[in-house]
Amino acid sequence: MKPRLIGIIIATFVLAVVAVVIWKPWRAFNICDAPKEFCALASDLKHQEGIDKAEVDYEVTAVDAKDGDSAQASWTVKLDESLAADQAGELAQEASTRIQDFVDGQPLVHSSARFVSGEPQDSDIPDLELYPLDVSAGEDIKEQITQAFTLRQLGAQSVGQGSAVAKDIPSLKVLGEYTAEHEWPISLALEDSSVRYSSDQPLDLAEFELTLEAATHESVEISIFDSSGLSVHSTAEAGSQEVAQLESWLKKHSPLQEPTAFAISDAGYADIIEGWVGQKLPESLIARPAQLPDGVSAWPKNSAAPSCTQDDLELSLGSPDAAAGSRYMAVYAKNMSASSCAINGYPKIQFLNAQGESQNDVSLMPMSNILSERVVIPAGESVMSALKWMAMSTTNDPDETTSLRIAAMSGFPQATYVPETEGSTTSLDILDGGEVTQSHWLQALDGWPIPSNVGQQPSAERP
């Protein structure tokens, strides 16, 4: 035989072997290619009443001539879709237990199992079929399968791990009402995901109905409820009447049991409107008078007291402090006059870097949970404005804040102050683009040093 012909024959044979390995034609005939004891269990399961098919895919993941090869066994058990939900749950529990007991005796084999039902469809992943019911085995497999079969029988197009998909809003409503009645935590959605409700807690019917109700508004394209609240996308333009009506509807809607945030995006995502359903705010956002520390009595609210002038007040900085990723510092103002004077509002603050330049885009946000009030400062006493910010990364040696330019009130003259810790100057990790929350002037604030006890701090004022 000629060498060239021999080479062609060998090459053809090699290609055929490779094709067989990749294609695995035995799968078309349900031939098990796992070790025989795995195949035996799969065969036993398959012949059990109520199980249409049981397969195991076995793959060696690491070769070890000394201790033995490691492998992954992936089991697929197809349940008869005509089973009652309780029957399916019991059968899945029994099959899962048998698989787990068997695998426990195979210390080098990692195992997973999925229970499926219904007619499969091909997927983009080779050798993976998509079933209308597909649930991975776990400790609660009986409950999961019972729930999944129930939802399928109620009309769900597909059911997965703690999730279900419906063809339309009426069908979705049926699923939601049933799961709420049985207090199941679940994610529910339409097939195109234009409506989706997701929660790791038992379904809250009021939240779910709000999601569906929002989806029925004429301009609404997407309505999603998750742990952050309700997100609605409108096809209307920013500033349009449709968007305004949607915002008004959410604000006037009956409040839910818990404060619920909403966000509305417009057609071009040019603007995001945020608010609270029924304008019910969480406690942390409800402005209330500042809580005084224990043992501190509120100063008299003398309405006749004159406003403090720039000459009445002397400013200083408290020492910065830190805890659990947060930073704290107070600005103090002492009444140096011989009589009481009143102050209301916030000090005006600029944050400066080592070059004395203002840090770019630092946002000063009011502490929204503290109600702004007029404070009458007795002669010789001090008030405070609390500053709080989250720790900011200084990894790449950015410009930190080394001084602050402060005026007691807008329109008062400013002076520059340097923060100090234990008598030495220090910098603050307030960087370009940072955000600092600020209280208005307060007599005192629970959890912070009492201004009158702090005494007159060294201001480290620069001329």
C-alpha cells in the first residue's frame, strides 16, 4: 500500500475517533458512559413509577494515580408531569436521598442532581436541554418540587429554583395570589421580563399588586419590584405629562406596610425620579429634633433673643474620629458675647487640599433625619455642627483635605482651620467627588462630645 494512502487512512481514522469523542453518539441511545455502579443506580431510578428518565453524566476532573481520580457526577431525573404535586415532591425526595446515600460512599466524586419535567427544548449550550420545570436538588427538594409542580399546574410557563414565569399579567396574578396565600418566597416574572417581582421573603401581596398595577399604566414598559423597591421604566420623555402622572400616582398611592422606595426612568434615561410610595418615609429619613445626650437639658427657646452676629461667635474644629468605615468631626461655635444670641442653619464649609485649593465636587448633604431648629446659645456656651463621611480610598495618593475654610453662616467672613489630633495636624480622607453629611447648628447630639464640655478647642486658624 502506498505511504500516501496509508496516511490518508490513518488521518481519517483519527478524525473519526475525535468526532465520536466530541459527539458522544451513545447519548442518542441513552447509553450510560459512567462507571457501572453509577449507571446501575440511574437504571434503577428510571424504572421507578413516576420517573420518565434518569441519567448520569460522569466526568473525570483530576487524574491521580496514587489516591484515585476525582470526578463530577451530574444526575438528571425527569419526573412524569402528570404527577400530583405532593406525589412529585415525595418521589423527588426519595430519589435525591438514594443519590446522596450512594455518592456518600464515593469520596472522590462530587455530585449534583436536577429534577426536570415536561417537554425539553434545545439550548445554546451543547448537550443541555431546557425543561419547563427544572429544580436543583437541595435539603428542601421535596418542598421545592411540590411548589414547582403546583405552579406549573396553576399555569406557569416555566418553573425554576424558587422562580416561575407566566405568559401574561392575569396568569402572573394567579401565581402571585397563590404563593402569597401559602407564604412562599419566590420570584415571579413575565416571559419577556417586562414585569418581575423578586423577594427572598414570603411574597407580599400588596407589593406584588403594586408591581402589576404599575405595569398597566399606558406608558410603562418595565415594572420591577425587588429589595430596593419598585423600578418603573416609561416610554414617555423626561418632563412629559405621562411621567408626571406616574409620579403623582405613586405618591398618592396607599402606603404599603413598610416604607417602599420607587424610581421612575424615562424613555432616554435622561432623568431618574425617586420617591416613596404614598410618601411614607423610613424612620431614618423622618426629620426630628436632635436627640440630646443623657443628662443634657435643652436650653430655653427665648424667641426675643437676637440673632448671633459674626463678632459674637468664635469657631473651632473638634478632632476627627473613625469607626467601622465611617469618619466623624464636629465644627464648634462659641458665643463670646455677654448675652444669649440665636443661630439657625448650617456653617458654610469648603474642603481644601495641601495647595490650598478647593476639593472638586465635594457634596455637603444635610442630615435629613435631624430637624433644623433655631438654637439660642447662652453666653459662654458652644454649639456644634456634626460632619460625617464614609472612608475614602487613598491608595493612589490622591489629594486629601488638609484644611477647611469655614464661615459660621452664609454671608459671615470665612477663616481657614486645620484639623488636629492629639496636638498634631492631620489630614482628612475627604477627596474630590466625596460626599459629606452635615447637621445644622445644634446644642448637642447624642453619641457626640457635648460642645459645652469640650471647651474652647485650638482653632489652628490660619491668618
